[in-house]
Amino acid sequence: MKNKRRKFLKEVCPTVALAFMGVSLLEACSSGGNDTVDNGNDGNGGGGSGDKGYVISGGNIIIDLNHSAFSALDDNGWMNFTAQKMLLLKIDASTYRAFTNSCPHQGVRSAWSYNSSDDKFRCNQHSHTYPTDCNSDGSAGGKLKCFTSSYDSGKLTVTPS
């Protein structure tokens, strides 16, 4: 009987333990967020292709605002462009701003919302807000880093620096 119990514990217990832990490990490794645009690099360190809605040329990211991947920017007035780690904000039909999507407080990139009445981005990790004027500090101190951006004929060119 002693050997049967030992054999049972050696064969069954690791499987049961892994089954319980495996669920937790899988949940912990999931992204948990909804990335707006999830890729754009062609894998060769180069620019990415036009079918992604943007290309990288030199130090610039050129975004085709008519591409379906960027419809949220037109529909909602802003979007978290996670593939290039930036927040995009539509000011009017031909004016856009681009910011880092790294919260100055703790570097969170995926928990953003935008309040148009206050003209502030909100990091929902700790509820800190950041003005979009590129000059004012947020509620936790620090500013969202602004990138140079320009619009021409349906293309938004952003120079992250």
C-alpha cells in the first residue's frame, strides 16, 4: 500500500498542481488590453508596409489617416497607437497632436482615455490627468511628451524624438 500511495503522489500530484497553476500563468501572461494597431514593422528593421496604414521613413512615422486602422482617430477624436507607443489627438480637420503613450507617473501605456470637455488624457491606472497643450504639468506632475507632427493631404507625419 505504501508503494501505491507513493506512485500515485509522484504521477498524479504534479499534473494536478500544474493544472491549477497553469490557468493562473496563462491569465497572468495575457495582454489584457485592446491594442488599436498592433504592428507595422516589416520584420527587417525597416519601415513596415502601406497595408498597415503607416510607414516608417527615416525618423518619421507617416500615417495614412484614410486607412481603416486609424478610423478611431476620426470617430473618437483620439486613439492609442500602441504599435508606435503614441497617443494621437485630432484637434480639427487638419490639425493633429501626437504624444508618448507612456504615463509620466509610472510608464503605463495601455490605460488611456480622453476627456474632450477638459482636453486632457487620463491614465486610468491611477486616474492622473495630463493636459494636451504640451506645456502644462499633469495631476501627478510631469508632462506628456509631445512629438512634432504635421498634416498634408490625408497623411499625418510624426517625428518622435
